[in-house]
Amino acid sequence: MIRAALKSLLGRKLRLVMSTFAIVLGVAFVVGTLIFSDTLNRSFTSLFASTVGDVVVRPDGSSENFGTATTRAIPGTLVDELAQVPGAARADGMVTAFGVYVIDDKGKPIGSFGTPAIGANWTDAPAGNGLEGLRIVEGEAPQGPGEVVLDATTAEKSGYDVGDRVPLTTTGEAANLEPTLVGVADFAEGGSLNGATYVAFDTAEAQRLFHDGKDEFDSVWVTAADGVSQDQLRDEVQQALPSDLEAVTGDDAADESASELLKAISFLTTFLLIFAGIALVVGSFIIVNTFSILVAQRSRELALLRALGASKRQVVRSVQLEAFVLGLLGATLGAALGIVLALGLRALFATFGLDLSGQPLVYRPRAFIAAYVVGIVVTMAAAYLPARRTSRIAPVQALRDDIALPEESMRTRFRLGLVLALLGGGLLTIGLGDYIDSREGWFTGAGVLAILLGVTAMAPVLAKPFLRAARAVYARLFGSVGNLAGQNALRNPRRTAATASALMIGLALAGTMAIVGGSAKASVDKSVEDSFTGDFVVNSVLGAPFSSSVADRINKLDGIQDVVRQRSGFADVDGSATWVIATDPSSLSRLGVTFEQGTAEDLAAPGAAMVTEAEAADRGWSVGDRFTVSTPGGEATWTLAATFKSNALLQGGMVVSVETFEAAGYPAEDTLLVIYADSGASDLQARLDDVLADQPTVTAKDQVAFAAEQREPIDQFVLIIYALLGLALLIAVLGIVNTLALSVIERTREVGLLRAIGVTRPQLRRMITLESVIIAVLGAVLGVLLGIGFGLALMQAVRDQGLEVISVPFDQLAIFMLLAVVVGVLAAILPARRAARLDVLEAIATE
């Protein structure tokens, strides 16, 4: 039986290779994602290990600031004292600032949205455990004002060489600098800053720029003497510190920083694995369909094996063996393609600023174990039902010319599908509702999957009216050829529906994202239109703070009535990162803020805060409640003084006064300016652009441009989703090709007879193309309808999160339908060509 199964497999190589593609692509996505994730983890772990000392001294509670800058500092006199601590070999003060951008030789800032632009003092202090951090590889260290060192990647991207002047922008009072590049630094043992930029000054200059010339530091590295452990040194150092400072081992500081960052970007791995799962689900439909057709075509062969003495179990095992071999092959090819995909992911994320080019790919066993587990298990599970069906072939059927495999009742399938769909609807309601406190994503995902599987099970029944109508339309438009194409699709509604279901899943998710994206953009437009009260908004194109001197310069322009500042940073509230926005309470009315409870005057009190009404409800807060906040200045107790309606200029945060913000240790850096012009002021956009000409990271926008900027990340996100769903759609197209190709083989004799009675080759190609279009359009119709349902349900569930406008982009959905027709035509090319090339006499003689 094993030999028979393997010979059968080898005899149908071409038929099965196309099915292997479904597994290859799904497995490749899993392997590529896991390799990329492991590379990401290793890269950040190595980076942070080389950017801490044996012991790090820092302001107490710094670990809870989520990377937000602080005005707290360490006195320079403490550095010498720490160098004398028992077990210390040396101590080095570290100045670290963010928002120091290098402007390249084309006038563009180096960096991307969200990646840090680091300014620091240059030091040769060794990293923890004796590791060597950045070292000078060209030129020399900076000495005195007007000299800087750049990291090698930034120097290369900027186009500057040692001796060149380097334009910089900072968030301090000195918004623009142009020092001389005197050196280039790189990691001694390879590695990179993962997209961050690094600018190093000498210590005195760094203190002048970032600490107003005071002899103070942001942290201190204490290096252990030979034979002294990090734990021992930490304990000694802690005894020498005042109560507002803390000492942590370098290993703990590195792990803490890496784990926080990796946790923040862990959604990338989850996000990619979700699409790998979608690809595998779609691939499973293709495999089920393929094995169903193959088993049906081999039904006489299998019945003959039964007649020769093979047991039911042996027949089932023979089909499962074929699935195992196919899964093994698909997993092997998928693992190889996954490595290529990991390289592609690394290159893709480099364009978004996450540059891992200095870190080689990490190949952990789990990626390849997952490849074979996923590839083999999914293939064998998908082939189980067709294999089980083989056991129902009676040996006596081998004596008949025509054998049909027993099929389950379509009514039974419909009832099962209906139950699954109803169950999925319930799970989706739980996931999208406020009925549980956690795991909403799991309920939502399980609900969507159950609905998709339920509709797939019901599809043969649901498709019959559509297929009958399609046959009638085809008959009218294309005559007998169209009628034959309609009859072929209607002949086996299970097969047609199963093939269409693969396309249905991809388009259902694409339709959902089209509605989510369209609704999000419409909501942004409405929010901006309702609450944009200024004439211009000034902010950073890189999402970073900028110098407060920018507002001062704008305020001096003729025609400017007022400039309202906003500052922002993270705080820890009840263990979660919370965005804190600071502004002048007296300006809230100008920003169009509508209060639900409280007033602007209430926010002026020290420690007062306000949040949106929805945020207060989520947290269970009422006006007057007090809560503890961990800020860069340490722990503080704030009071909820007011609640307000969602506002486009105060998005997603807790609002406090500038005085409360500064008292909490946040630096005096602006993140947004709202500009109000005098009536009749002319050419203000051009004059604002002139003022900001030396600040390439900062731009001024009117309401239309601001709304477009707010929509841009939504468009980018939806495009990424479409690109990833393209994998599932590619698998679906391969499924249609596979089904048609197998169908042509199955109908070889019928094709020969059609040719014999006068059907021409073009007519035959047209018939198969029309059949393919029916399958694709059926999948598109079901997918678009499900996508509309999922999208409307999702948007209805998040209406209280500020997405108040529900918009169905019918133009995009119409494009999906047109693409389905194109897919149908393209998928039919190879099967139609093969059918047209069949020899008439040989085809008629085929059994």
C-alpha cells in the first residue's frame, strides 16, 4: 500500500505541486515571521547590553517613564564619589538627550517616525561585562565646542565626511547647530543602532546644550573592578546614593530596556503571524478541494485496492501518506522561502526606520520545527475528510465503470454551517462588546473564523441560486458555450463553493479593512472639521518634540494673533502607559474643547487633570477622584478635575496645565502649536514656511493639510493590510487554477467529445474562462458581503472610541468585484490552454 501510494503521488506530480504552493506560502510566512522576530529580539538585546555600564545610577523611578525625557539630573560631584566606592574601577557621567536630528546634505532629516535621534557626551567608558560599545573608527573624539562624532550609519546616510560641517536641529533653546564632524563611531564587534541616530559632543558642550551648562548628568556608569560582580557593586553604590537616586545592574537595565521596547513592538510578530494563519486557513481549503478531486478521480483505483484485499484503514492511510509527503515537501520549501521572506521583512522595516542591517538573521530551532509541524499537520488535517471518504468505497464498486464517492447531505452541511455561523456571531458580539475585561481579540478572531467556516459549509446551498442565475446570463450572452460553462459550475456546487471560499476569506478581510479605513478617515475629517479652530498647526513630521524657540519666532511674525503651545509625554497610570498633553487652560476654549463636567478654570489648579468622557468611563473615574501617576519627576497624585468630548487637537491623552506638566519633570519642549492669525493676514503660509526653513523636521499646515496628515497613517496601515492579504489572495488564485486544471483532467473525455462535435479551441477556452469567472465572482460576492457585515459590526462597536462616522467605500468594493473578474480570467489561462491542446481522439479514448 505504501508503494502504491507513493507511485500514485509520483504519477500526479503536476496536480499536487500546485497544491504544495498553498502550504509553501503559508509556512514561509510563519518561518519568516519567527526568524524576523528572533533577529529583532537578538538585535535589541545586544544593543542595550552594549549601551549600559556594570552598574547604572539614575533618578529613582526612571524605569517607569517609558523613555520620556526628564529634567531630573545627577550632580557631577557625585561621579568622583562613586569612583571611590569599594569595588569600583571608574565612574563616568553620561549626558543623553533626544531630538538631536542630523540634516543630510540634501536638507532632509536623517531618521523616520518614532526612531530616536540621540545626542550624548562622548566617553570611552566600557559597557557592562567588559563589552566594548561604540568606538572611534575614523577621525578622533570631539574636543571642545563645535565638534561632533556621528555613528557610522548616520554618517553614511547623511553624506558627510570627517571635516565637513554638519547641520543639526535640537529641542533646546539652541534649535540649530552646525558643528564640524571630527570622528565616526561604530560598534567594535558589529551591530547597529537599529535605525536610531547618534551625535556625540564633548562632555562640557553636551552639558551646555542639554543642561544649561550645569555640571550634571542624566546617568552614571560605574565600572566594576576585576573580580567584583555587578550585584556586589550595585549594593556598594546604592549605599553611597541619596534617596532620590537608584543603582541597578547593567544586566537588569539592559533587560529592562530591551523587554520594554520588545513588548511595545511585539504586535509586529503577532500581526504577521495572524496573516500567516489566514494564509494557512486559505491554503487548507485548497488542499481539501484538491484531495477531494484527486480521491474522486481515483475512486475506481481505490475500490480495486479494496477488492484486492486492502482494508478501509489501509486505504485511508495511503491517502494520508500522500498528504504527509506533500506536507513534508511544502514545509521544506516553505522553510527555505521563509528565510528569503525574513530578509524581505528586514528590508521592509528598514524603510520605516527599524534598520536591522547590522544584525545577521537568527536561526533558532523553533522556526524550523514550526515549519514542519505546521506544514505536515495542516496538510494531513486538510486531507483527512477526503481520506475518510475513501473508506466508504465498497469493493464491488471496482467492477463498475462509473463510481461516485459518497457525499454528505448538503442539508446536513448547511445545518452545521448555520450553527457555526450563529456561534461565530455570538463570539464576535462578546469580543466587540463590553462583556469581558480581557481576551477580546481572541473572542473576535474565533468569531470571525467560525463565521467564515460556517458560511463555507453553507456555501453550496447559498451558491445554487447564484450559479443558476449565472448560467442563465451566460446562456443569453454567450449562447451554448456560456450555458455549458454555467452547467459545469453548477454540476458540483460543493467543489465550486469550496474553491470560491478561499477567495471569499481574503476579500472578506479586505472588505472589512476598506470599511475600517474609510470610516477612520471620515471620522478624522469630521473631528478636524468640528474642532479645528486655529488657522494653522505646527508639528514635527517625525512625531518628535521640537524647540520652544520655534513658537517664539512665529509669535514675532506680523499677522499672528496668538500661538497656543502643546507639550506631551508618557506617564504611568495604574501600570499602563498614558499619553499626557499639556497646554494653557485658558486656551482650551480656543481649541474648541467642549466640557462634559468641570471647567477650564478647574484645570488650572496644581495637579489637576482632565480626560475624555469615554476614558473616564473606561477607568471608572468620576470628577474629584485622585490617582497616582509615575512621571519623570517621580510619583505624584493628580485629581480628575474635568471631562471633555473627543477633540482633534487633543487626541488620545490626559490633559494637564503646563505648570503641572513642568512640575512633573517633563522638559520644556513643544510637540504642537496652534496658530491663530489676524483677520486679513496675507501670505501667512509662505511666511511660516520661511520661519521654519531651518527646521526641516517641523512644518506648518492649514486645516486641509492637517486632516490629510492625520489620514496618511491610516492609508499606510490599510495598504500594508492589503499587501499582506495579497498572500491569501494569491493562494486563492492558485486554488482556482488548481481546481480548473484538475477539473479539465477529470473531464478529459467530455472535452474530447465537445471538440469532436464541433466546439472550437477558442470556444473551449472561453467556456473554461467563464467557469473560472463564475467561481471568482461567487467568492467575491460572498467575501464582500461578509466584509460589509464584519466592517459595520466592528465600527459600531468602537463608536465611543472617537470613530463616530461609519463609511462604506462602495468604490473600493466595486474594484474588488472587478478584480475578481480579472482573477477569474487570469486563473483560467493555463487550464484553458491545456484543454484546448488535448488530442481529440486520445481524449475520447480516456477512461
